[in-house]
Amino acid sequence: MLQLSKYPFKTLKSEPKVSDNRSTSLLLQAGYIRQEMAGVYNYLPLGLRVLRKIQAIVKEELDAIGCQEILMSSLSSKESWVKTGRWDSMDVLFKLKWPQDKDYALNPTHEEVVTPLMWEFIQSYKDLDSMAVYQFQTKFRNEVRAKSWILRGREFFMKDLYSFHKSQEDLEVFFEEVRKAYVRIYTRLGLGQDTLYAFASGGAFSKYSYEFQTKLAIWEDNIYVCSACGQAHNDEIVSEPFKCVTCWGSQYEIIKTSEVGNIFQLGTKFSDAFGVKYTSQTGAQGSVFMGCYGIGISRVMGVIAEYLMDEKGLNWSAEIAPASHYIIVQGNHSERALALAKSLEAQGNEVIIDDREKVGFGQKAWDFELLGIPTCIIISDKTVEQGGYELKARNASESETIVQF
């Protein structure tokens, strides 16, 4: 449990005016994040809790389809990037020069690391029946002008998954499994009903890709949605006149969105660059087909904050909130609060106890709503006289219930 009387981080009295998205101001005001420099952020304890809960949901869904978690290096050699042709073509690549004229890269993505890494374990076609690895890793992108706060930074926390297959057909089967896993992830994160699956450009990764785009007021993309079949298209690949890539329909609606994930069919681009082959059933050498699947964990946190916030402050869903219960202590009832918190945590809940002595009830209630915790419990002289505590759900229309100890 977290006792605010022993917690060094404080909320701010007002929302800092830092950008055009209010959620960033709320994350700062509530003490979830702090900016280190443009495009680089520190995550304080409550912000870190939210990140880890998003991470846990992603991990559960990827593990469920047979993926294996690893951790790769943040640094990679220039030679690997030269082999793939991206040392000079990727404009967001951070390049570092070491003594003796050695050059390295701070990885914005890990194809140049994972491909030679997994090559060691690829010999027979049997090795490619279930080869998919992922990591949670800090990434670096040399954005000329970092914008949108944690939605698009120079340093960010990301999940990237890579799969290896003996044929295009096998890649497409697994690609669909990942797509379904992503749908489950966004549903659990509370974004499912407003997240679209959009056809897009592959950029520096492949010719085409698919993006998961969430409808959001602080939009970054215009998504063209086919009126006939519902297929979404990023405006970067939409020709004039519009033609749907699925049904060739010409009618559309434009939806404003922010990206929350992407998946690519890489084909043999990276495996060929490193000479990765496998031995088929006939003894012939075959090319390895790859897929790449990303979710920016810190970016998704920002999207969820903006998507779910209300006039009172942040408004996390129960599955990713930094705590399930916020206990406000008024008067000399700290021992009762601690006993209740222990009981709640024994049932799998997480508790914040607001036992600050020199802070009034109004400030405590205001902080509860600002922080976006799902449930508030109030212990005071009045509730104790009635034999219990007041229970208040943040989003409930009925605000008061007296519950017996």
C-alpha cells in the first residue's frame, strides 16, 4: 500500500499549460510524469504503475499465442545497419561515434539486432514452426521536432515482437493471430470500441503495414473509412479519387485518430540482408519470412489518459489504474485505515491511503478525482459512529454508501 504521509511526490494546484492536449497537463498535475527535455520524460511512481499494468496486459496476450520474451541491447553496430541499407536512409537514427572511429546506433527498432541473433537458432524448417520473440525496451528516435508530449518522443518505452517463418503463407497465419491478440489488448485497455484497423504505408520497414488507430480529439492522423465495408485507410496511402483497398468502394468518412500500434509483414528483406536461410524438407535452402509488431507502451498510456479523462481529472479503468482504492482518513483513524487496506490487498486490490495530517478533506477528495482512482473510501468520525466507512465510486451517479467494518 502507499501512504501519502510518507510519499515524497505531490500534486500541483493547477494544470500546467504545456500543450494542446489536456491529458499531458493532468499527468503533470497529478504527479505521474515529469519532462527531462523535449521528447524525453521521467515516470514517477504512479505513472510507472500504469506503464507496468499496460505492459502486463500486452505480455499476457502475447504469451497466450506462444511468443517468448527476451531483452535485446539498446546499442547496435553500424555494420548491421549498413547491411540492411538503413544506416543512411533512416533519418531518425541516433548515431554515436566511439574512439577509433567506431560508429554505433541507439536502436529505434530492433530488426538489425534480432535477425542475426535468431539466425543462430534457425537451421531446419522445424525450427520455424514457432519462432516469435518480443521485448519491452526503451527506444530512441532522433525526431527533429519532438511533439505531442509522451505520444511521440525521442525516448520512449515500447513492446516490439518479431516472428520468423518458412513461407509467406505461414507468416500470414501468424500475422492474423497477432492481429487478434492486439484486438484483445485494446479491448482490455478500454480502447477497443473506438480503435480501427487501418491500412497504411510501411515506411522504413516494408511497403505496406497495418495500424491500430484510436479515435481521439488530439488527433495526429486522418483515417479514411470505407462506407461500404468499413476498411480504414491512413491518409498517407489514400489516392484521389478514393478507392477502398478491400472492396474498391468510393464512398468514405474521415475519422481523426492517434496511432496505438502497428504490424508489418517484412517478407525476406532483413533475413536476406544477413543471409539467413533454413534447410527445407527436401534439403534445399529456403528464405526466412519475417513479421514485426509494435506497441508503444508509453504512447498508449498517453492515448488512454486523453481518451478516458473527464472534467475532474484522469479517469483510469480498473485494469490499469495505479490503485483500485483511495482511502481518505479524517481524524484519528489511521489504524482502522491500515487494517482495511491490508484486508483489501489480501483480496488482490491495491490501496492508496491519504493520511496526510495537514491536508483538509476537500484537497484529499480533489486529489482522488485528479488521480483517477476507481473507488474512494472515507473513514471519519461520522462514518465510524455509524459503524463503518463511506464508499464512493468515482464514476457512479450515486456517491455515498455506508459499509460496515
